[in-house]
Amino acid sequence: MKILFADFKIAKYGGIVEHVVAKVRALQKLGHEVDIVQIAPQSIQKANYDKRIKQFRDKTYDGKLVLQSQNLGYEFEPYTGYWKNPYYGFFLPPNRLIGAFDDDALLKWYDLVDGVDLIIWNFMPTQNEIWKQQKGKELDFWWRFFDLPSDEIKQIFIVHDAYFDVRASQITALKEKVLFLDCAHIAAYRCCENIGIPRTLLLNPRFFDDKDKMPEIKMSSRPLDFFSAHIFKPNKKMDSIIRAFPYLNGQCSLEIAGSGIEQAYMTAGQRSAVKPVYLCDRKYDPDLPEKYVGKNITIWNRAMESGMEYVGQLSYESVANHLQNSKFAIDASYSSHYAQYCRTHINGFTIEAIMNGCHPIYVDYSGDENIKDILFDNLNAIVIPFDVTPKQFAGYMKKALKLDNKTYRHHTLHNYEVVRELFNAETNMKEVLRLVKGGKRLINKELEIGVDSKKVTEITEKTMKNFFHIDLPIQWLTD
């Protein structure tokens, strides 16, 4: 088959970059032809593209970046054939990057999809001003990119988050063209009960070669005690780790990687720019020692004084190396929204940790034993309740360090096998292709189909009619 990964550009891809790479590798192994295309607000001129590629190759682009830069730099990805960045995604050449507002945008798109059997979509336009109007044009025609003959080109859509029914509800307007939703995790699958399109759960994939094995490095041989690498967003709760670390009293090591707006709020040079929540305060830390009370000291500075190390943004290879040298990988993410769907959200960082033989530590969102969560129920982890104090959080970290080598090995090997089974990109892509080849009859027989909720319907009409000025229902030009 000829398969195309497509999306309308967004600012932050994060782990979705590796999601795509894993699927591309799996499809290539299965003998299919795969490529990537992106629809962006603006196209790129070949001269500008060539100039940037030269900077990537000679590292002059990387040399301009600071330690905290979310840009980090780009590295060549051999399986897709494109340069990639762990924050911004793929840097595509002019013939794979369509300027949505260009006069010939649709003609370029139709030319690219000629002969394609399957399009796997990642993103579509949302209520972001970059899609409102450019060059005096409105994007009131973006649905035309989906207006393809269904008997010739199958289209599926990947769901990456549990806000999909709110942030991307307009997918319901495309249901005649979208064969099914490929949900990348449990919370995403559950939120799509509010959308009237068939859906399947295929967990966020990782590519496993047939000969791959977990790196077996004893706990006692791993020099770094704790490691955490995330984009600093509110739901990642990096502050939970940073607040807790001083309570370990300098008896262990912690390295923090990543950057983002919340990190900027923690480390701002002027105290007036620091978010009040990131100042040492008994409101957020009831056990805070008296010497820090009312002293206008940031939790970041307190942790650094206690021995925490910040290593900035890291490449994929550097993260893997850190995980193989760390005893425990901490993911403090918590979201009350996600808590209605699952016990914990297993981020890509935790999956990478498990693949590198590193023991996970993560947060139980809800403590609700009635919530069925295939990952929470089957993985071995140090699980921290969502409502602990920083000192109690540190207590769980101390508990982790008491594991012996035998238990550590048993836990990590078990986790690796669970991830290899549930997150295997090749297995997942075989299932996607089976469903695609089976068509609507098979899909309607096997997959669950939600119902458009009142809220989804209202948001869809508001987005499509008021923001994009697209009349509903869409009058498709193809079957």
C-alpha cells in the first residue's frame, strides 16, 4: 500500500514525533511505501529550506540555542528521511509542506495524494488565529483536504489526548470521510465516547526490532538515582518533583531535563516574573522549614541548593542514555480531567524508561479502583497518590531506593514485556491495516461507536460556522 501521514501544523509535537517514526518504521518493515506531508499556514521557499538544512548539518543552528531552548536542534531521522525536532516535529522540504493559503494549495494536495491508499491524519485546524486568515484569505475550505473518494483513499484520524472531544470536536463534521479513530491511549479512547465515529485503542506505539531486548543493568550499577525529562507544562507537575527533592536531605541524586513555560516561571531572573506558586510557601508545602518561610525563595533554587541538577533539553539518544544510567524515572503528571478516564496517564517518557530497563515512578490520578486501566493494573511501578505533600512524595522516592537488585530486575523485565506486547508498532499497524482492508462493514461489526454529545455538537457548530465560516452539514464533492 501507499500510505501518507498528514497533518495541519501545530506548534508543539512533543512525543508525537516518535509516535509517527515508530509507525513509519513498522509500515516499512511490513513492505509498504510511506511518506509525510504537512499543511501549514505558509509554505517554505527552497532557498530558505536549503539554508536551514545546511545549518543543521554543520551544527551552526544548534550553536545559537541556549540550554533551556525548547528548540534544542534538529537531527536527521533515517526512516522518514527528514530532519526532526522533539518539540516542533519534522522539518519538511517544500514539496512536502503545503501552504494552506496558497492559491494552488488544493492542487498540490490532490497531486500528492494521487495513488495513495491510506491517509493517517494527526491534526486538523482548530480555533487558533494562525488558521483564521492570512493573505486576505480565510481557511473556509480546509475540509476539501478530506474531500477524497472513499472507495479509493481511506482516511483515519489519530487521537492523542483526552480533550479531543472538546478541542477537536469538528471531527464529527468529517465522519463521512473518516473511517475510524485510532486512539493512542486509554483516556483518549474514553473521551471519544462523545463522538459518533468508530474507534479503536492502539496504544502509543514504539518500534521493536525482532532481536531487541531490554538493557539489563542492575539497579546498583546505575549511578543516577532519579531522572525526569518533560516539557514543563502545568499537567506535567514537574514542581512536585522539585518540591520533594530537598526532603531527601542530599542522600541521592536527581537530574531534571526539559524546558517550557512553567520552567521559565520557576527560574525567572526577576522575582516579579516568578509565578507565586513556585515560591517556597507553606500553602503548597505544609512541612516547609521555617528558614524558607516568607523569604521569597523559589522552589527551583531550593532544589538546586539541595543537589538537583538541571541538564536542559536533551536529544532522544541522550534521554535513552540517561535512562540506562538511572535507577528510577519519575513522571509526576496529574490531571483531574484525565482522572475520570484512567488511573494514570502513561506518558511517552515512562514508556522510554521501561524500554531502557529503568524502573518507573508515577502518580495515581484518582485512587478509584473501579476504573479499569490496563496499564495501571499490569505495570510494576512506585505509585504515588495524587494528593500527597512534597515531604510524603519524597517518602515514596526513599521507598523506591530500598528495592533490591532481584526485585528491580523482576519488575523491569515484566514491564518491558507488557510494553512490548501492548505498544508494539508493528502489531498495531497490522491491526490498522486489517481494519482498513475490512472496510465499514468490518469496522461497524467490531469497533465501538460513540454518540455525538450535546457539547460536542455545540462546539462543532461554533467552530465550523463562526470561526471557519463553513456551513454544516458539509456538502462533499466526492463519494
